[in-house]
Amino acid sequence: MKYCQDCGAMLRGRADKKFCDDHCRCHYNNAINKIRDSGFKEINRILKKNTDILEKFSQQGIHQTTQRILSATGFNFSFSTHRLYDKKGETCICCYNYGYITINEEELTILQTTHLLYNKPNQQIPSQILKFE
Ligand SMILES: [Zn+2]
């Protein structure tokens, strides 16, 4: 016996039926989308806040700071959008068009990411890959 995934009523008819009718199907899908969208919204809110903080520092001409100071402003180090590389191959952790490069355990450099690279420059190809025998 199968039951409606939305209201739990016993289903009659086709074996692959999941819902009583369009009302139950729409209600169920809307509930699923609402849960999914709330997850997007929360993460996007954090990413936007991180980006705003980096932008504010950058626009005030503050490019060197510490993790502690950034955290104190509400920056969340658990969230970023992607990684890029500078010409020296240092990894920039990005929040959209701003990011930071860690200098050491505490200090970091804030920068706009427009000039950064998608791949590490001058990457050494391991010699064993070059040999085909
Ligand atoms: Zn139903």
C-alpha cells in the first residue's frame, strides 16, 4: 500500500503515483523548495556580509589586517566562494570579487580579485608525468 508523500492519505490508481492530486504535489514541492531556498538565503547572506566587510576594508585603504580584527567585524572564515592565485602562486580565498591571502597564522592581505588568476602560475609538472615509458 502506498501513501501520499504530502498528506499521507492512502493512494489509489497507478503504481508510480506519489500524490493524491496536483494540490498535494504542489504543496509538497513548495515545502521542499522553501527548505532548499532558506539554505541558499542563509549562505548567501553570510557570503554577502563577508564580501561587504572585505570591500569596506579595501575602500578604506586597509589592505593588511589580522584574522582577529576581521572576525571582530563579523567576518565568517568558514564561508567563501572560490579560490584564485596571484602571480607568485599564493592562494587568495575569495568572497565574490574580494578576497584575502594569508600571510601567516594571524596576518592577512585583503584585495580585490579582478587581476588574479584561475590557475597557479608556473606550476611544476611532476617529472614522472612527462615520461611515457
Ligand atoms: Zn495527498
